[in-house]
Amino acid sequence: MATSSVFLVNVAGQIETGEFQEFDDLYCKYCFVYGPDWLITSGLEESISQITKKSEDERQLFCWNFPLDVTFKSTNPYGWPQLVVHVYGLDVFGVDTIRGYGVTHVPITPGRHKRIIPVFVPESSSTLQKLTSWFLSNRPEFVDPRVVAQGEGREVTRVRSQGFVSVSFNVVMKDMKKLGYDVLPSDLSTVNVPENVGVQQGRVSEA
Amino acid sequence: MAEIHVIGQIVGATGFPEHSLFCKWGIHTGGAWKILAGLREGQTQVDNPQNHQAAYFSHPIDIHFATKGLQGWPKIHFQVWHQDSFGRNELYGYGFCHVPTSPGIHNIECPTWRPCGTFREQVSQSFLGGGPQLKNPDMIYSGADRYQLRTIAMGKIHLQLGIILRNFDKYGIEC
């Protein structure tokens, strides 16, 4: 029997809420960026959410409650998937403009995780450009949003961070331990269950 | 060979006197370590926050090491720089921290410091910017010769690193 060298990572989560002080009517798009050894076996790699308005109370939150449900297959943790979130909104002239890019790694330990991701937009290089981009609704944006998931080439970008997006992940893994990968410290990862817990003589035990 | 994956982000920086910061980072290891995949150094974007105090870099780190020994466990070192509206860069701090040794997700705050000059240099620094820098950046993460430096504390760098280890238990290492 051939031994498989593949492990699976299942991510079930949601893009919960956003916090942006100056904007309204926002929607978010997400995509997963991963290395060459990774493959998505099920689920949507990218998607667009609904358009939401700011809440009218003092919290001033945007709520998307947008599900993420995807399973990855890989042979190598290098290139671990990252979630890239890009938030768009309507400006004064009714044109779709970028309100922020944010990125975070899918958590590497199984369980429930909540992440608050800062989002940022590229800045114009001069005040005149800022003015013309406001008039023409042509604000600077990245040609490919996946660039925020890369480490190279970031040093030439000047950005302005202007909000947060809150995402929660539930991560389940298969066969990481079989392949020798430890994602949890050794005192947490082995659970010893006493042998006769829950077993009753002659009857089906009730949970 | 035992392997380590460091998968995480340089989240941002807080506590620095001005906004518009960027961070140069690098990882230094001992001789027994080898990088199998990933970049060992880089530079983040320049962030100028709009509404809040912290500068956010969200810079991904994804490195795969292989090692034959424990000596020289990887250290990640930083230089935080400030870029003003004219594009001039000024050093704001040096710092380093070890990559965590236990698997899992770690939130790390790395304190930073800046070399401090004489009183005259400090006055001129407050008017003109600039200020002393280390000639040899190895001193950021090495302890030899540090006694010659006088420094002042600056802000903190926040990291979120996930560590995956492989085959360490086969060699009897407990972590």
C-alpha cells in the first residue's frame, strides 16, 4: 500500500465584521493565496459578499457574516494559505473604490481562532494626485490584490491603514501528525483517556 | 534532518514617535541551519495610519528551515525606519527576537532601541533628524561588544508567528 504524503487542512469560518470610520456601503471580496504545493479540493477560492451599511448605534460596525468554507490539500507546509480580504465601497460620486486590502495566514493549529486584520490602501505619491484621484474617482489600487500576500516587492509601496476586518476561523487538519509535523506543543497534543470511561455493563451508555 | 516552518506575519509597530514607518527584517541562523524555501530577509511597506496609533505592515513570513543541530536557533532581527513626506529615511530602532521554539501560534512583542549620541547630537537630531546608526548590523542580535553602546528605548514590533516542527521528536528533542 503506497503511503500517502498528503495532508488536508479544512477551514470553516466567516468574515464577520468590519470597522471603518469614514466610509459607508461597503462590500468585501476575498481570495486565498497559497504556494505551489497546495491545492484546493473543495470550496470557493474567491467570492464577493453583500453590500452592507454601517450600524446605526455607537458601535458603527459593518456586518458581513460571510462564510468561508474551503479544504486544502498539500505535501508541504511551505506556502501555507493566506486569506486576502479586499473591501470596496461607493464614494461620493457612486463609483466603486477600494477601501482596504488585508491579509492573514490561515491559522496553523486546529481549533477556533479569531483574527482582527488591519486593512490599508495604497497612497498617491503627491497631493495633486490625491486631488485628481478624488475628482476622477480613480484612486490608486493594486493591479493584483494577491501582491499583499507576498513578501517581495512590498518595499516600494506606501500605504495608509484605515480600518479593521474581523475574521474567525475553525481549522481541522488530517494527517499532519502522521507525516511527522507537530503543530501543537508535545504536552497538549496527546490526550490520555482512561479505558473505561462511558462504558456500562450490558447497556448502551447514554451520553 | 529536523525541519521547522515559520509561518506568520510582521503585524505592525506601536509606540514610535511618528507615523509613516517601515521595517527591514532578516533572519540569522547558526551554521547547522539551512533554508530550504522562503526569503530570509525583506522590507515591509511604508504605512501611514489614518485613524489610529499603530502602523500596520501585515508582512508575510514563510520560511522552511532544515537543521542538524540546535545551536544557532534562528533569530529574527528588525530595523524600524521612518520615512517622511520628502522621502528621507531616518532610523527609529533596532530589535531582535528568537523564533519561538515550541510549535503553535505565538504573539510576540519585540522591544526596540536606538543608539543615542552625545547631547549635541541629540539636540541636532531633534531639529534635523538623522542620528547615529550601527556600522555593523550584526550587533543587533549578538551580545559581544554591546557594552560600548549607549541606547534609548523606542517602540515595539508585533509579530504573530506560527511554528511547525518536524522530526524533532525522532531525535529526542522535547519542545
